Amino acid sequence: MKAKFIVVLILTTAITVAQNLYLPNLERYLFTATSEGSEALRLNPASLGFKHLTNFSLYLSPSGELSLKNYDAGFYLQTMRFGFALKRTKIQEKTSLLISTSTGFGTEELALGLGFDYFKINDERFKTAINAGIISRPFNFISLSLTAYNLTGKHFQSTPLEKSYIAGFGIRPLGNDILTLSSDIFIKEKQKIKNFKIGAEFKLINGFNLFAILDNSKIFSDKKNFHFRIFNKPPKHWDKNFHKSRQLKHKSNRICLFHSGSDANICISN
């Protein structure tokens, strides 16, 4: 099917600067059980098990005022069951580099994935973290996930990278992509479970979506920033009938431009 070019203008005031140099801050808008495509390859490598067509994502997030001293930029690429990501962050005098590789396998109902992060700050040597994930979709309207991060338990400089987990849940109560509800619960060893985020995406008509998020994850700071992203990715549909007939044949291109600060997004596309 001929790819459609979609331009999306999103104005929002969201909290999106990561507390450390390690996490890609665009992951604030993604969910482990429902997000697919290249941008989700590190968040949950099991998403690669659904074997999408080749697709990529680019994003740029200056922190605060537009400046070469403060920014977060990344490139994500997925080809079938394999993914690669490169992220560079600069905050004042500190610069971090994150290289991620992931792979996944499975069926439409169950997918598993494994990912490797290679990261460094300034002149430090690269260190490695291992991530693993699983996504189960027993019905055409429910998605469940569990993702484990930093299984090697690495720390470096002042950035804690303790083992952590995210349990995700997604539901399409209408049985299609008109309404998608998503949630992630953040779990850390020897800590009470109290951090979470929830989101809802409502398709008013074809090409017009309304998205809202409530983030209590405590992962991102309260600084405002500006994002520019370019997507070439398959749609995030996971009801089985649509999945079987169109998922591997259809790609879409999308440009997103938004400013952070609230938790509501309006998407306009054609």
C-alpha cells in the first residue's frame, strides 16, 4: 500500500526532561504494552517481535532555551525483528552517549525481546546494561507487558542504574483503535510500588487523534523543553483482524512538532 505522509502538530506543556543523562526523554510518551515501531525498541524490546516493516524515528529536545549546551537527540531504526538506536545528550559540561541494540521474536499473541545498552558520560569507558521484555495479547483488545531493565545492575558517576521493572497494561474497550488506554507501573528493588503513568489516545476521525497522559513516574524533571520528531513507522494497531490484513503492508510517515508543559496533545493529520 502506498505510504501516506502525515503532518502532526502537537502543542503541549509536558514535563519531559529526564533526571539523568541515561533515559531518552521521549519515552515519557510511550507505554510498554501498546507502543510499537522503532521508538519503542529500547522501552520494550519485545515490540520487535511483531516484525514491522523498516521504520525510523528522529527526535530533538533542547532543554529550556534553545542552546547547544543543553539538548537531547536520538535516532531509532527498526528492520523487521532488529532495532538500533543512538542517543546523545548534553547538559552543561556533561555529555552522554547511549547506543542500543534490540531483537525480538514471537507471534501476534506473544512476543519476547532482548536489548543491550552501551552508555558513557564524557570520557568514561562504555558500560553495558541488558534489558528484556515480554508482551502478551491474549485477546484482540488487551495487551499485557513486563520489562526488566539493567539486569547487570550497573552504576556510574552519580547516575543510579539499579535494576528496575515496568509492568504495563493496555486495553481497547471498543475492540478497535478508536480508543486506547495504557498504563505503566514502575517497580524498583526494595522500594514500594508508588510510581506510575497512564495515558489515553482517542481517534475522533481518521487523521485526528486526542492524546492525554498523567505521569507520576518521578523519572522526568519539571523543566520545559521543545521536541521535534520525524517518524516513518507502521501504525500502532494491535487488534488481530487489522494486524493480519494490514500490519506488514502499511507504513506511514509523520512529523511531530510540539512544546511541552501540559498533559494533553491534539494530533491533526491527513
